[in-house]
Amino acid sequence: MPRPREYDDDLRLRLLDAAATILADEGPHAVSTRRVASAVGTSTTAIYSLIGAKDDLMRAMYREGFTRLADHLGAVPHTEDPLADLAALGTAYHRMGVESPQFYNVMFNCPIPEFEATDDDVVFSLSTLQVLIDAVQRAVDAGIFRGDAEALAVELWALNHGLTMLAITGMIADAPERLTHAYAALVSGYCDQARATAR
């Protein structure tokens, strides 16, 4: 039986937005299919049709966060300058976090005790890190950085993640500027290390 026309992807996204917002504002105990449907002005049938039961709703929020991150990273153009591309990826990552803090919370803070990511979920989430690893590998291949691309990518990610979390929680108001400064300092250190090793 075909899905009713009104049960479209726009409604699915609104349901996920509502669920993630309720989770962030009130905690996991407040998230139910009935509560989420009511917040959007639809029925629980819409959730079951578009997403599934409550467990499926939790997983869909987790994956939606990484989908949004992948979309932000995927919109960064590939240029001939590896360092500029890395900076742009960092900006895109940070922007996703501050634009969708409720999903960023689900992605990294595990606010739903009973939720366990499947192997497929982990592979899906780590594909976003691979984008950064590939960008760092370009800098290594060009001789700009020296070392293991994955290890360097994790360090860059940790820097961005920390500043993004501080921005989301309201601890700092100038996160983009601090991110630019910290990124430049870290990259400068990587470059100096590569030059020193090449001597």
C-alpha cells in the first residue's frame, strides 16, 4: 500500500527536528512517538510510516546528524590548496554543529542510554572523518605535513570538536575566530615539523 502523500521527507525531517529538540530540552524520558507527533501536528502513524518505532526514531536522529555533517563537508569545493581545503572543512564542520546543536548532541554525547550504534551506524558516522583524513593525506602527499594522516586528522578533529562544543554550550562567543587562530597555529606546527624533518 503506498504511503499517504502527506507523509513526505519534509515531514520526516520535521519529526526528527522535533524529537532532537525535545531530547535536548527535556531529556530522553520525554521522547515518545506520541509527544513527537504532537509537536509537529501529526499522528503517530506518520512516525511509524516514515521512521518506525521509538528505537528507530533514536537511530534516525543519530544518522540525521551525520547526514547533515556529510552534506556540509560535501559542499566544500576541492581546490589545489590542501591547507585552504582543510580550513574550509573545519569551518563547515563547526557550522554544522552550531546550526544543528540538538543533532550534534545526539551524535557525540550519547544522551539516550538504551541506544547502541550498530556496525552500519559506526561505518556511516566514520565516513565523515574519512573526508578529513583524505584532505590531510593530500597535505602529507604534497610534503606540507609529515606523519600519519589519520593521526593528524584526529588531532584537527579534536580541536574543532572542543571549540564547537564550547560554542554550543555558550561557554565562548567567538568560536569561529578562535577556531581560525587555533587551526593556523596547529597547522603551522605541522608545517614546521615537516620542514625540520626534511632537512
